[in-house]
Amino acid sequence: MRAILPATLRAGKRSRVTESGRCGFMRLEEPLVIPIFRALCFATLAAAAPALASESAQPSITVTGAGQVSAAPDMAQVSAGVVSESARAADAVKATSAAMQKVLAALDAAGIEKKYVQTNRFDVSPVYADGVSRAGGRPSIVGYRATNQVQVEVHGVDKVGAVLDALVGAGANELGGISFGVAEPAPLLDDARRKAIADARRKAELYAREAGVALGRVLDIDETGGGPVPVAYGRMMAESVAAPVAPGQLDLSASVTVTFAIAP
């Protein structure tokens, strides 16, 4: 008795079968496992596709909210330094170092702790003549300039004027500028973040109401910027310093991008 197989099962891999007590071989054109596996994959993807599509295509509203709070600064950063010139680089460095020792002593006497004083610049550069030399057409070096600058953190803006006076009196002949800030900005920034979230929700509710839909849950929150905005005064020479200093107000801001679902 001969077994009659469909065309798709002829020729290919050999599969062992038993017929009427006898053993023989049949040639199969394509293994049965592959079509079955493919069918299972297609069925799984077809079942998962509606869930994935509904998640990615969920209607939503995305808005950006901003919040800002203002506070009086309670600290300042002052950059001050000493600049000396001499015919020899070593002499310029020596003069600058001696003058800076006096500046540091004055800061100590003004009650500024050493941990709040940090060197932020030290360099030596050549000083060139105004004209050009006859050989090579390049300006000739007539001396050297040494600069030593420190950054001072002053806690209590009422002390800034006295610190400036102490710096100038001790020999600081260059001020890099003054910036005011808040020593502990975190609580103020949290207030700004709360305002930013409230602003985002207000906008989303407005859009939803005007569009005739209901606002759903929050899908995503992304903080996009913000922080303290320092009040800064530019660079000035020591002789232009006026001891009375107005710190003004410091603005701290937060910005968030929020995505809300539209309720079904």
C-alpha cells in the first residue's frame, strides 16, 4: 500500500514513517515545523499589535509650565586681585605675591574664613612695546605683568561694602566683579517647581475645555530648565569702587514640560 502525500510534503528532508508494519523513507519538500512556527509568530504579533497601537496612539495634550519666585540675596561672590609689572618676570611675580599676602591678611581681619577664599587666576604675561622692533617686524618685550586673583565668598550682603574697602585698602588694584546669590536655593526652587506644575495643569485644562475633551492622568513630566539667576556687576578697577552696594532681588525659576492623557 502506497501512501499519497500532498505536494507540499514531497521531496526535501527525509522523515521516517511506519506503514503496515514495514519501515520506509519518504522525501518531504518542506519541514512541517517551519510553517507551524511562522503561524504562531504571526498570531502572537497580531494579538499584541492592538495593545501597542492603542498605547502609542493614545490622545494627549503636552504643555510647558513656568514658575518663578524672588528672594533677597544673602551672599555675594567678589573677585579681586593684584597686578604688578616689572622688567623681569621674577620681580613681577615677587611684587604680586607680596601684595596678595596683604590682601589675604585684610580678608582674614575682615572675618572672612579661609575656606571662602580661593585663587582663581594666576598668570605671567609679557608686556610689549607700542611700536615694532626693527628686526623681524615684531613688537619687542619691555617687561612682564603678573596677575594673582582670588574669589571671595561673602555671607551676609551687609558685609560686602566693608570687604571691598578692605580689599582696596590692602592693595587690590583690580576687581573682577560682584555677583549676588542665595546660599540655600533648594527650598525656593521647590516653590518655583510647584508653580510650574500648577501653570502646566492650568494650560492643559484650558486646552481640554476649549477642545471639548476631559483631561486624564499625567503621562510624562520633564524639567526643562530653571535655577537661580545671579545678580551680577561687571568688572571694575579698584579706584572706581563705591562702598555702598545694592544687591537687589534674585529670581529663581523652574520650567517643566508635562504630557496629560485625554480621558476616554
